[in-house]
Amino acid sequence: MVSQTAAPPAPVSPSAPAVPSYAPGELAALAARHGLKVSGARPSLPAYIRQLWWRRHFISAFATAKLTAQYSQAKLGQVWQIMTPLLNAAVYYFIFGVLLDTKRGVEDFVPFLVTGVFIWTFTSSSITAGTRAISGNIGLVRALHFPRASLPVALALQQLQQLLFSLGALTLILLVFGQYPRPSWLLAIPALALQALFNTGVSMAVARLTAKTPDIAQLMPFVLRTWMYSSGVMWSLDHLLQGERVPHAVMVALEYNPAALYINLMRYALIDSYGAAQLPPQAWAAAAGWALLCGAAGFVYFWKAEETYGRG
């Protein structure tokens, strides 16, 4: 009969102490006790705003670098910042002003048209840049920890810088066509400030949407083109809405469309023949309302998905 003996227990290394087991709740409490946080977790809204403010120099430098690099491969370089909206205005003048004769009944049509094109380009370029804020900088998002809102804010700032360059060309055109500086030109400052806030909010909302659903970026040119045609860039909404051809609800929607509001406020500020009667009632209040609403809502909407950007 063969005797069976139990195998001796495996020796325990004195250098490998046993690891205690913790329940999930205990692990969370242990991490909190030692000041550990989830990597990439969304901070509170006040903390997020502070982080964004601390990185204001990065935002400014990033916007300037993007603006400088935008036309670095072109022989004319930064001249295209002015040439692009001018060429767009020339094309629109030929098609709409000459072929379709939309200039009929519109005083100072060239300043009217060029102002509309420059101001609309500011909005459309800001929103288009927002569609690439996360996907176009995915390496930066995955490599470094920083508030992701820095990216759409910087790209909106880049478009504002580009507009400021273009305003030099706009001023020259206004002078050539007899629109000389007057006190009302100062109204362009609050109008552009409200438009910049509106653009930034919409850009941030679009940045979150396209980060999750990239196909939206392919639809955006069609959305922007439709929006442009309904904003009175190339024709006078005031003339279009005269009479009873358009239902009242549609008339109100077109008049208080935010892009149309900012364009018309700039025309009111810069063009002598564009008077207050051509603005809808409470135009400044409506423009401010759109800016505050979209600026705040777009920021909060983007912040709520902070921990998801660059993952998956």
C-alpha cells in the first residue's frame, strides 16, 4: 500500500507582501483620502473657467500661430486674408448685383454688399473652424491635459483676428464709395463684440457635435449656405419683406435671425444711407440676447462632454 503525503506549502517570498482586497467603494474612499482623481475627469464649471483663464496666453498664441500658418504655403501669404473676402464680394456683386439686379432700390450697394460679405464670413468661418476644433487637433487632445474649450475658443479668436485684418480693406472700400468716418462707426465695436461672443458659443456647440458625429462636418457647408441666403448678405431683407408676400412669422424669423442682425447692425454703423428704420425693433437687445444665450449655452454644452474628447 502506497502512502500519500500532502505536498508542502509553497514558500512565501518575504519581499512580496500580500495585497489587501478592497470593495469598489473602499477604493474610491482610499483614492479620495490620498488626493487621487480620475484622469481626465470633468472639473466643476467654476474650476473649468479658472483653468481656461490660466491658459489665456496659450489660447492667444495658438490662435496667432494658426493664423500665420494658414497661408504660409501661398506665395502671397497673408495677403489672402484680405483678398479672399474681396474676391467673394466681387463674385457676389457680379451674380446678384449685375445678373440678378438685386442692387435695384438699394443705396450704396457696393458698401452694403461688401459689409455683408465680410461680416457673414466672420460667422461662417468661425463655425467651420469649430467643426475641426477637436478632430483637427486630436494628437494634442490625446497627448496633453488642458481644458478642451481652449481649442474652439482659440479658433474663434483666430477668425476675429482675420476679420480685423480684413476691416482695413473694408474701410478703404467705404472711403472710395463716399462713406467717411463719423461717430456711428464706433457702434461697430459693440456689434463685433456681440457677434464674436455668438460665434464662439456656436463654434463650441458644433465642436462637441462633430467630435461625436464627424458626418456633421460634411453637412455644415449646406447649412451655412442656406443660412447665408436667408440673412440678406447679397440683398436687402427690408425690400424683400415689403408687402404681404411673406407670412408674418417668416418675416420675424428672417429679421431676428442672428446673422442678419449682426450684418445689419454693422451696416447701420458704417453706411450713411442705412438708417435705424431699416433695423427691426429692439435690434440691439435681440443681438445681445443671441450673444449671451449662445455664448453661455455653447460653453456649458461643450463643458459637459469634457471627459469624452479624444477617447474611443
